[in-house]
Amino acid sequence: MEYLNNWVDGRLTTLGWNIGWGIGTAIAVVLVVLLGSILIWVSFIKELRNALRLVSEENRKMPSSQVWLLIIPIFNTIWNFIVINSISSSFELEFKKYQIIKIKPSYTIGLAYSILQILIFIPIVNIWLIIPYFLCFALYWINVRKLSHELNELKSGGKQQSAFANSQQILQTKEMRFQPQPTEDMLFNDALNFYNNGELDRALNLLQKGLQSTTNKESYINLSNYINIKLDEKRKDQLILAQASEQYSKNEFKRAYDTLTQMSGDTAESILLKNKLNSNISNIDKAHALYNESIRVKGKYIIRSLQLLQEAIELHSDKIFLDELADQNNDYKLYLYNKATSYIDSSKFREAVKELSTLSILDSNYKDVDSLLDDLNKKLSARTRNMIIASVAFTTILIFTSYIFYMRHQSYEKESVEWNEVLLASEKHSLNDTKIINNFIAEHPNGYFKNSAVDTLRSINMRDSLNWDFAIHNYSIYTTNNIEKYLQEFNDGRYRDSAIQILDSALYAFATDKRGLINYVTTMQNYPNAKHLNEVRNKLKTQSELEISSSEENEIKSNLNSFYAAIYSKNYEELLMHFPPVLSGYFGRRNIAKGDVVESIRKYVTANRISSERNNIDWTTFDAKHQTADIFIIKFNMDYYTKIDYPPSEDYYNVNVFVCMDKNYKIVNYNQAVISKNSHK
């Protein structure tokens, strides 16, 4: 039985070490994840800052250093929108500088990422948005890096050239009428470099500043004259571009294209305008071809003719085409009207709007176009309303589902806390009364820990049965130690009543004198329902109990202190002096020699591997009286502490002590009962 108890204590100690190790591992994982998140966030901010640095200052919508404000928690959820918009606008202007049109690059994915960053702070909903948030975050990061790489290649031109090499390239162009030799004049080289980058005004300002101090005035003057010529050509090109733009606005596409050919060179604006002109000229040619084909087939295939005319009008709304429709205008309008109606019926609202727009060009008052548009608006409103209802329904289902998961999680947390309290009570050996576990199972019949509770209950019942079998098979009327030990360990066990009845009968059989009566009361006072307890107490009351004097009380207290000091210092020679040759009772054993008592104390300390122990007597509970003129009866409570090195544990007891001393203050009977116990492992 002792081996079984030691095995259980060892398993509980191992469980405590495992729990401590698991908590430490969890804290380490949390710290690693937190540190990794901070490093990723700093790297992301650094990437955005480097992207802004690639943009020239005149196109940069935000100082690159302000990007670091994203490091501030909470504030960065708002600052994100400003940074993303500034980076997108800066990239757009910078690419435009290299005649590349990019409309708000990276803005859409960045906006989605910023909105999701705010939404993930909403409880429950954030469970469903965390993956889209990280996906948009990664895509935006990749997009910004890709744009930075493209811009870096444009700025480097594929190769890194020195300022002197750029100067040589400008000086060797066929358009220049002079060939100045490169000099060591850095100001002159800087002016050439500005010219190469298209910054003519800055180059001219540098040349004017350096002309007063340089010895190579001829090179400065020649380059200044050439830049002035270029500036005149640039102003002339701007006038030509303005004229071509005006012609384009008047739909004079071919004249506008011919005007653009007079420019000395292409610019980003002229290239964009040429592309538009080419598209419109091509559309005009296609429209005329369709118109001619429509004229050819309209006699036989009116539907085909109408389709060709419709395509021609979509490409180019020419008055000639509209005039040609005069003969078949009503049929064409009817065709468009019927087609729009068909689209509305099939819920193709965009196509219906297109057909009605074409019909309104021909005749805005035709039939009930207004009623069709009203019908279309109603259907669009109905679709929007259905989408809103579907969105609300989906959101409601999402919230309801999240609520169910949340409540299940809360139920699990609550049950987990209660189960941990049950386990803690088990470690404190307060689960001998199986009502605690039975109540837990009754409250959570389908709980997460029901099986564990059932297993624990089965284990306690098994231990209860094993200890009772051991106690009953090793019991005799003269030896009740195992019965008493069972009652101490399983005070609320299933066999408690039987154990009390056996112990009561055995002790009562020897309660024929004062010593037996005292021993009976000392042992059975913790069991108020004992059969003969009141009878024995009444017998003891009939005995003469004389009050002790103050000197006797001081002598008793002094002997008790020295008695416990000898035990805890393991001074067994001194301990022998506190007992008469034979004790009437010691922890239920009767007529025991003092040498056997001291040996049992020594064996208890050794068997339980107690490294240190101490006590603290509560003198407020101290009570001492004369049983007879030669016998003192002493009662008190005390705190008792033991420490075991391996497996490491510390036990704290609160015990009730019953002592009998003779007239020489020798302990003739000693017994104590545990009131409460706390263990720390």
C-alpha cells in the first residue's frame, strides 16, 4: 500500500514538471512569433521607404522618412491610406516622366489591404478575414517591389554611365554644330548631365553661373546657345501640340495627325495623342466600311443591315450614317426597342442600357423609352435590394455561426476551469468524497472532460477499495492501525461507516479504565457519530478534573517545546527522557515501550525521506487539566511542516494533539489527528 501511494505521488510530480515545461514552451513560441512579426513589419516599411526614394523629389508626394510613422500601433491603420495613395501617385508621375502610362499603380490592392487591416480588429469577424488580410498584404508588398525594380531599371538605363560619358554622348550628337573638348570643369560636366536628363533650364542656369569664372568661355557660350535653340524648339512643339489637341477635340483627326508630324520630336503627350488619333482614324475607316456593307445588304437582309449600321454608329457617329437611316428609321428603332426589352427581361441590364442609349441618339421620344428606363431602374433597384438582402443574410449567418463557435468556446473554457479546480482538489487529497466528481459529471453530462472525470472517479474508487481490503485483512482487535490509517486517507470513502464501527468496537473493548477511556476519546473524537463516544465522554466527566496551577502549566509547555525540539533535531537520546519506560498509548498502539516509540519516530522520518520538519503550537487552543492527581490531560492545535528532497515536496498540516503526562511531566499517551493538509510540489 505504501508503494502504491509513493507511485501515485511520483506520477503527480511528473505531471507537474510536464505542465511547467509546456507553459515555458508556449511562452517561448509566443515570443518568437511576436519578434518575427516585428521584423517582417519593419522590413515592409523599409521597402516602402526605398520605393519612395527611387522617385525624384519633384514627383515624390511624401517625404520618404514619414513612412516610418507606420511603426506606431493603431495610428498606422489610418496612416496606411495616406502612404499607399502617396506611393501610387508618386509612381504614376515618375513613370510618366519616362513616357510610360501607369494609372495609380498598386493602389487597388493596397487599398484592399488597408481596409482589411481595420476590419481584423472586429471580434468574431476577424476569424474569417485574417487569411485575406495576409494575402493582400503579401500581394501589395510584391507589387511595390516589382514597380521599384522597373523604375530602377529605367533610371539606370540598363547600364551605369558616368557624368563624363553622358557629356561625350551629348557632344557627339549630329545636331550639335560645335565639338568642345571635355575638360576638368565639373560645373560644365554637371550642366551637360542636366541637359542629358532633359532638365534644360537647370543646365542653362549652371552655365550662366559658371560663365563668369571659367577660362573656357567658348564651350560655355556654344552649349548655352544650343540649349536656347532646344528651348525654342520645345516651345514651338508645345504650340504645335496645342493646335493638334484643339483639332482632335473638333474630331478633325487626320488634320490633327498631320499637325503632329511637324514637331521636332516625340514627347509623352504627343505619343498619347497619336495613339488616340490612330484609334479614331481606324474606327472611322471601319465605320465607313460597315456603312457601305449595310447599304449593300439592306434590301435583302434588313436585320443584318441594321446590325452593320449599329456597329458603324458605335465606331463613329457620323451624320451621313444617321441620314441613311431615314428610310428604315422606324424599323431600326423598333429593332433597338425590342432588343432592349429582351435584354431587360433576361436581366442583362448593361446591354439594355447600351441599346437604349443608341435609341435615345436617334429619337429620345420614341414610344415609351422613358417607361423602359423606369422599368430598368426598378429592376436595378430590385437587384441591388436583393444583393443587400443576400449580404445581410450572409453576414447574419456568419455572425450566428461565429456566435455558436464563441459560445462553444466559452463553454469549453468554463468547463476547463471547473475541471482544473477538480484536479487541484485532487492534488490536495480532498477528492476522497467522490461527490465533487459526481457533481461535475452531473453538470456536464456531455462535456469535454466527462471521460477524464469518469476515469478519475474510477481510479479513486479503485484506490478506496484496495486500501480498505488491505486494512480489513490486516485488522485484529489488538491492532487497529490500518483501520485508523484508512480513515485518515479516505475520511469520506465508501467504507467509512464500516471502518468507524470496527474501530469504535475495538477501542471500546479496552475502555475499562481511565487510560482506555482517554485513548478511546482521543481516537474517536474526530468521528462524532461513533456509537459509544457520548457514553465514554460521560464516564470521563465523572472523573475528577482538577485545574492546574500556573507553574504546572509553564512546566508542561516547557516540556512540550523541548520534546518537539528533540524530534526535529533528531536527538533521539534526549527524546527518550520525555517518556516513561512504558506508554499507555501512542497513535493507537497500547502499552508500548519508550524505545519502540523512539524507533517508530526514527523509522517514520527515514521511510518518508523527510529532510526537515518543524511545528508551531497555537497556544490559544492550549488546554491542560488534571485527570487525576498524577495525570495531566493536554489538548492543543498546532501547524506541522515537513520537507522532502526527492521527489521534491513540502507538506503543511494543521493537527489536533492529545497528550497525557504523569506527575513527572513524562508523556504517557500521545495522539494527533490531521485537520487539514496542503502540499506543494
